[in-house]
Amino acid sequence: MEAKLTEADFQSKARAVVETYRDLKDVFDSRSLPTRGNNFLSYQLIRNVLAAHASGANFCVIADARRPDLLEAWHAIMRCVRHAELRTRCQVLTWQELSCVLPRKLQKFLEVKYGIGKNL
């Protein structure tokens, strides 16, 4: 799970580093992964998808629905995943969707501290 509530983005990492990650070229069309200069963008997503692949686990990102840039970054990475089966094990959920099913005390906390509630 990767939860984004206060961080600005999914971080970037030097291309030379990310290209050493096990299974990168098997899991991703690495030529299509988003880059800026010599860095891969959204490397936290890349790393977590690779971990889900290696372990056979699921992966879920929780992001604020008011941050379409984070959701776009998610989709930019998912478009590069080669295996449909892995894509189905990777999900995105918004804090707004999640808040509806949380205990009332936690709902109130998210609403007061971050302005996250049922309504967008």
C-alpha cells in the first residue's frame, strides 16, 4: 500500500538506479515510463508494482480525489505494466471513497484535519 495524503508526488529516482531493479523490463514497457531528464517519475509506484509482482501480492494506492495529478501519475504507470493479471492486482482508491467506511471518529479526523469527507 502507498498512501498519499500530505506528500506532493510519488517521487523521482535516477534512471540508472531504477534500471537496476529486478524484473523492470519484464514487468514494464520501460521505454514508456514517464521520465524527466535522467529520472524516472513516480518511482514509488514503480517500486511497489515490482514488489507486488515479485511477491504475488496486491498493491493499492490511496490518494486524495482532489489531486488529479496523483491519479494521472498512477494511470501513466499502469499503462506501462505489461501483464494484465498484475494490473488487476493493482488498485487505486481515494481517501474520499475510503472515508465513507471508516469509523466515525476517524472520518471526523480526516474531515477536520484534511477536509476529506464524503463530498468532493
